[in-house]
Amino acid sequence: MKLGRKLGEGGNSEVFEWGDKVIKLAKPNTDLTDLQREFHNTLTVWRMGVPVPQPFEMLEVKHRPGIVFERVDGESITERLFNAATSSAQPEFDWNGVRMTARLLSELHQLSTDDIRPQRDFLKRQIRSVVHLQEDEKEDIIRLLDQLPEKNQICHGDPNPNNIMISNGDPIVIDWNDATCGNPESDVAEYIVIIKFAILPPETPQVIVKAFDSMRAKIIEVFMEEYTLFTGTTYEEIEPWIVPIAARKLTADAISDEEKQLLVKEIRKRLELLNVN
């Protein structure tokens, strides 16, 4: 079978048509082990009834490892947000997409399995591999992490609006490479860090950049209201996870150096406050 039209691209992969399915092919910064993990994680949660594209098999195409998935037609939460912002002279925001994300994560966080790697060790490995922080800073963050409660719920690991598709009105969650079983508060912290510090691509229309920048705090507020409604978890319980999650995000290939510098600044500010107090 030949590769069809390119449908999308992320920091670690490209997605192409593959007959009536799609195939996700790794970029050079992603190896076979990463794809095998994503295949395993996606298959695990698919069998549990989580709304994900069904994974069928792993293949190698033009010396690149790939995963064949069920094709899901729709648009991401990001696309919905941006389309709403540019659909009229007066930009509007798709708050339903924010609330849908909160409800989706609240449902995911009720599930548990022994077939997905533990969260704590994974986060520690990522934090220790960061090149943007000093060794003593990384050890301080590890100590903070060790003080946080341990749980065993499924966490997506990267619940950004690009990874939630809307198909026929229903959400579908993609990109399960960073999934772990652990504390759901880490997933919520990840979402908050993304919304608060994300730098939009340079080609993003300024009307969208301005609308997004003006709504960041409100997005987090609406998300937390919905998530708290369904789980009882409050922002105060999420707050201690911000530093470890911001640190682990410094390992991501898909975010810009500018965004990483913002994260480093935030981490150091919070570490200083903790040391003072």
C-alpha cells in the first residue's frame, strides 16, 4: 500500500492516509520504542472503552516505524477554538470545547490499569534529563515530587487541545505516548501549563494570538470549574504539580525555545518562593 495524502504533523510524527485508515510515521527524533509504547498504550485504553482511534498494527514504511490507526475525521479542539475566533469580526471563544476537555479528563481519571507504566519514575527520568535547569534545581524538583501523593489512575500525559479531536460531536483522544498510571492532578497541571505558557506558531494570525492571550486565565478558570464539578478536585490540589510538570515539559521537542524560557523562569520563581517560605 502507498502513502496517501499527508493529513497532519506534530513534533514527533507525520500522519498520512493509508487506504481507509491512517498511518502515523515517526520523525527522526522518535524511535521504534516510542512507537511501540504508543501502540501499547492506545490499544490498552481502547480495550477499556476510552474514546481513542483503534490501533491496528505497526509497520515500517520507507525505513520509518509507524502505527496504522482507524481514521477519525473531524477537527481538534484547537481548530475549533481558532475557527470560532476568526469566524466573525468580533472573535468568540468556544467554551464548550474547554468544558468538554475537562469532562473527558474527569472520566479518564476514574480508570486504572497495571498495563501502563508508573508515573513517578517516568516523571523523574524526564526531569533529570532536562538541559535547561541546573542539577541542584532538578534535585529540588524531584524532592517536591516525592512529597506529592501517589495514585494509580490513567493519565494521558499531554492533554493539549491538539490531542483532542471532535468527530460527529464526540471527543476522541489521540497521542498516547506519554500516558502513565499515577496522579490525575498531574494531567490537569499539564493542561494548565499548556494554556498559561504556550507560544503559538509564528504563522498564527494575530487576531487569534490576541484573542488567546486575552482569554488564557478565563480558559483555566472555566476548565477548573468543570473539572471540579465532576471530580471535586480543586485548583489548590493542582498547584503543587505545576513545577514538576513545567520541568518535565522542558524535554518536549514540539515547543519553542521561547516557551521553554518562560517555563524555566516560572520554575525558578516558584522554587525561590518555596525556599523563602
